[in-house]
Amino acid sequence: MDLGIDLATDWSAAGEAELADIVELRRAIHADPEIGLQCPRTTEKLKAALAGLPLEYRDSGSTSGFIAILRGGNDNGRTVLLRGDMDALPMQEETGLAFASQVPGAMHACGHDAHSAMLVGAARALCARRDRLSGTVVFMFQPGEEGYHGARFMIEDGLLDAPRPEAAFALHILPNAPAGLVCSRPGALLASTDALNITVRGKGGHAAMPHDGIDPIPVACEIVTALSAFVARQIPVTDPAVLSITQINAGSAYNIVPDEVKLKGTLRTLSNTTRTRAREGLTRIAEHIALAHGCTAEVVIDDGYPVTMNDPRALGLLRGVTEKLGGEAAWHSMAAPIMGGEDFSYVLREIPGAMAFIGVAAEGTDPATNPPLHNTRMTIAEAVMARGVAIHCAVAEQFLDNGLG
């Protein structure tokens, strides 16, 4: 890593110079959150903040997302992608902030307002230094991360082509880490996120005479218990899975045996091998237990996000940049993955790259007890966004100069 002290100082200063504007942008987005694949008001705010810059735009046909392309002064053929998501969550904000959500039932509780604002700051700073960039930077502004597969739709729209990036990077805020601390790991960072739907069908009747029907409720309960044993005994702890049944719905009255029971849940894994093994195993168990009791079980698994896999070379570049900007103490190597999911995984499935978390716990607070992501009281230390801008910029420049090595 040859990011010299002068360049590190320059990018840090560039981040600080953008801070006031991106805080204002972040607050405007925060107060006006949008959910899903269509976030037109957010897109309008982002494009307005980028107006006048030497950028080329390509819009997503199936979402409100877009990419902005910056071509550097020296073209060595390399292209790097930086990503920021823009959608909010369906929850009611309870922070009491002056710029709290004005949209009932919608809140930026996962930091996407900060992610997109930091990416705007990086675009502005990199455009100001365009002449020294030796390649192309693609800024990916993406809606629909919260369960809507926005990255996949944008990829299917062809937005990773022409120009085709050779590396991709993203930052995600983390309210349970000290302000400015950057955390990540090579390999699996986040899990795949499949959704389970199991319908157990029997034969309903009078609850006083269950022998005249086939009660699906105890069968469904046996399936739930067996699935726990399956994960504990047939999935290796070195390549784990989390299988949680989170909903059980059946019946209409205390004296009626229902015809069916619906189970819902989630399956999280850290490799395609365990993902396939777990999906096959849970289907087999549900179907055969039901059959043993004279019932049937229909198993439908909705594909969720893939595993988020960090390329070790890309992560090394990201770590080197972070330590040049903030010292060795600015980086923390995570011991284990997080079983949450991220649709940046679709990008990393196509292109080598890395994602990292950046701590945003306010000074004087205990990160461990801060309201976490997806909490109605989640807040961030906005000053950290300057560090995020600097990291984006330095990562882009270093990749364009040196590649992944």
C-alpha cells in the first residue's frame, strides 16, 4: 500500500470539506424516507446534489436507482465501483430528532441515508481531483436493499456493464462500534437470507373427536423440533446454518381442528454448500414427518440474498487505506461473520471487492448499549461521514493506480 501521508492528509481534508453539505443531504433524505425499489424523491435529491459534476448517468429501468460514471484524466483501463444504498425500513421513528421522518411508518434505521450521502461526498471530492485519477469510477446509487433485491435488479438492467468494474467497495454504518472504527473480515462477512414457507395439511374436524380427522398442529410442532435437531446434528459447526421458525399460524376457534398449519421462518448460511444441504434437508424432514402422520407438507423456499463474500485482496486494500487515514487503531478484524444479509452480495458475486462496517456510536456513549440497526431509536454520529468519504476516495484512487495486486 503506497498511499503516502500527503495523499492520506488530502483525502481526510477532502472528507472534512464535504461534511457540512453531506450532513445537510443526509438529514433531508432522513426526513423523507422511501421504501422499496422506487425511491424517486431520494433519487431526485441525490442527482440534485451531484448537479454540475463531470459525470455520465445511466438509470435503472426497473428501479429508481442509477449509476454515475467519472472518467479520470488518465485512462489505464481500470474501473472501480463504489456503492451506496438509499431505501428505508417500514417502521415508525422514535428518535425525537429535529429532522426525524415525516413519513408515517417509514424510517432510515439502517443508515442508508448516510451511505448515499457519503457516496455523494466521495463523488464530489473525486470529481475535484479528476485529473489525477488513472481510470474510471462508477458510483452506484441503489434502492431496494431491504429485502427487495435492488442490486440484483440493477445488475439485470446491465448497470455493471459498459464500463465493467474490476473491483467494488461499500461501507455500512454500525451504531454498535466506536465512531470511525472500520470493521470487516476476509471471506464470508454476511449470510445468505432464504425465507421458509411450510404448509402442513391434515383433515380438520371437531376438537372433541380428533381421531375422526388428522390434526396438523402436533405434526407441525414435531417438524419444528426436528428442524432444530437437524441443524444441530447434520450441519457442521465449522460451516454453520441458522434456521429459525418465526411464525406458526393455524386454527379459527378453540373447538375446531384446522385443516392446515402454516410455518414461516428464515434460513441463514455462510456457504453455498451448507445452503444447498440445509435446503434439501429441511424439505426432506418436513415432507417425511408429515407423511408419517398421514399429512402432507408443502415446502416453498424463497431465494434470499447470497452470502456476502469479501475478496481478501480487496479487503487488504481497504484495510491499508483505512490504516493510512486513521492509524492501525482505526481497523478491527472481525473474528466471525454476522448472520444478517446484504444485497451488495449480488455485486460481490459478479465482481471481486469488499464491504466493511464503519462505527457511528456518538462520543461518550456505550456502543454496546446503543440502539442497533433496525431499531426505532437508531442514530449516528454524523461527523464519521467525513471518514467514510475519505475511505471511498482513497480506495478508488489506490485501486485505479495499483489494482488488487
